[in-house]
Amino acid sequence: MILTQILQPTCVKVPLDSNDKDSAITELVDMLAAASQIEDRDTVLEAVLIREQTRSTGIGSGIAIPHGKCRGVKELVMAIGIAKEPIEFDSIDQKPVSIIILLASPTDKTGPHIQALARISRLMLDDKFKEQLLTAKSAENVYDLINKKEHE
């Protein structure tokens, strides 16, 4: 799976306006809605927030991957935000996050969802790449970095 096949350049924001977990998730869902990537904004937001209540998607090392499955989307969609200041996310390492990657997918399409989570996790193992994302000056820069990394 190539992430730039599901990530639209209009669904990247640097920096996020939000400074807390729920606001950041809402901001990313709203970005997907504004880009006509989802059918039902409220359903998607609810699915992601409910999933977050079950267990934090802060995976450690300054990264969170909030996600949810619901009927509000027809296919897997993705949004990325880089926080101005690290956001408390109840991460497994108890550290705040700066890179937030949101995924939403239909309830009946688990394969692509799992593949995207795995692909994101692999990319984020590269400390140099993570640092490039954190210091990116624009959404276009983040998208280009991801595109370049995916085609190495």
C-alpha cells in the first residue's frame, strides 16, 4: 500500500490549530469533510472518538494514529496534522504527540485499514523521517516528504 494513494494533499495541515486531543481529532475529521473525503462527518468523528475512549491511539515516540471504522465513509481516508506544540494524548509512553495521522474506513473493509496502520507504523520507525515531518514548514512539504519516502 502506498499512503499517497489515500492521502490527499488537501488533508494535511501544518501546523494544527488545536492544542488538545479531541480538538485535534475534530480538526482532522473536519479537514476530511471539507475535502469531500467522507460522507457523514458526525458519524466519522463519533467512530474515531469512541475508538479513542476504548484505548488511546498514542503509539509513543510523539505519534498518534486515531482511527475508526464506520458507515460515514465509502473507502479508506487519511488526514495528517503536525501540532504546533506537543499535545497530551494519553500515549503508551506517557509523552505528548506532535504527529497525528487519522484514518477512517468502512466497517466492511478491514484489510486496507490494517495495511495502512502497518505502513504508517513502519514509516514512523525512521527517526530522520519523523524529524523531517516535525520540522516541515507547510502541508505541501509534509505531503512531498511522504511521497518521496514511499517511493525510495
